[in-house]
Amino acid sequence: MAIKNHNYQMAKFVISAPDIRHLPKDTGIEVAFAGRSNAGKSSALNALTQQKSLARTSKTPGRTQLINLFEVEEGVRLVDLPGYGYAEVPEEMKRKWQQALGEYLQKRECIKGLVVLMDIRHPLKDLDMQMIEWSVAMNVPVLVLLTKADKLASGARKKQLTEVREALAPLEGDIEVEYFSALKKIGVDKLRIKLDSWYNTPA
Ligand SMILES: Nc1nc2c(ncn2[C@@H]2O[C@H](COP(=O)(O)OP(=O)(O)OP(=O)(O)O)[C@@H](O)[C@H]2O)c(=O)[nH]1
Ligand SMILES: [Mg+2]
């Protein structure tokens, strides 16, 4: 089958939802972006779609508290999941987000891939592992992006990449790890190629 390249620049905002019950019908294909608050999810989506403010970025962690859904073309969607792990959020709200994330991954059938974004300086926190383990259990392939790679020199960058790859190898899942910088546009092509391959996976 010929791979179709999607035009991510065409992405348009569709809806913000507090949980999966408020999302559009579970048909077509979705790829979701997950990560700790401030990891760079919204920035990565903006870099991918070459739009400055498709997904809102913010200096205040915990800004994206809803599931934000974007459509590239009919039936091809990108999902910005709520950031997790932000310490200064009330316990009750944290619990709600975690539940929304778990539900999304475990019940939403149109998900064909998960991008997990982790700050290259602080990778593999508990909830990152939880998200990756859920995906492996659901047979959903994972692309881990080590974000803000521009913050490290190339030696330190490679070291982190190797360590994260080694740490995830025992999970034996369909997991790929790359580094990324929305600022310097590092890894954007790899992200695009991976998404195209997921969107082209036969159902
Ligand atoms: N240096 C650098 N900073 C970045 C990069 N990507 C994002 N940032 C900064 O990191 C902060 C958080 O980025 P967001 O994209 O809003 O992060 P998020 O994961 O969407 O955060 P929440 O929506 O709160 O969960 C912002 O101040 C960004 O400017 C990057 O590649 N390099
Ligand atoms: Mg965000």
C-alpha cells in the first residue's frame, strides 16, 4: 500500500472535552500527544502543523486541562491530552485528569498511536511509565519524544537518548525514542513520518 502523506498544516481545532464522553464519534483514526505538564505537547503540535497557536502553549504548567481535538482531514485527528504530574494542582483534579487519560487510552478504539513527550532533562517519571505501559498493554505503538533537546549539548543529548531506550527495552512494546525540539525544529520530520505510518496502518 502506498503511504499517504498527510498535510498537517491543514489541522483545525474541533473541540475541547473534559472526558471521552464528550468527544466526537469513535471512528476514523486518532493519534494522541501525552506528557507531563510543561513537557512541550502543545509546542510539538504547533511545530508539526506549522501553526503558531493551534494548540495553546503556556509558561503556566497545567494550562491544557481538557482533551483538545484537532482534525487534519476527515477522520484523521490529533489529540492534545491534558498534562499530568503538575504538583500544585488539587488532588481531586489530578485524579480526574488521570482517570480521563486512562479512559482515553483504554476505551477509545480509534487511537492508532501515542506520542509521549518528556523533557529530555527529566524523563521517565511514574506517570510517563504508566502511559507507556497502558499503551503497550493495548497494543498501541508509542513514539517517545525527548523534548527541549536544545537545552542540552549533543553529548548529553545522546546519553539521555541511549538511557531512555535502554530503560524502555524490557517492556518489549512497539516503542521508538527520539529527541525533539520545537524551538530548533529537531525531530519534526521523524514525528511526521511516524504519524503518516500510523495513519496508514490498516484497521
Ligand atoms: N527551549 C525550549 N522550550 C520549549 C520547547 N518546547 C516547549 N518549550 C517551552 O516549554 C513550555 C511549555 O510548553 P507547552 O508546549 O505549553 O507544554 P505542554 O506540554 O503543552 O504543557 P501543558 O499544556 O501545561 O500540559 C513553554 O514555555 C514553551 O515555550 C523546546 O523545544 N525548547
Ligand atoms: Mg499544552
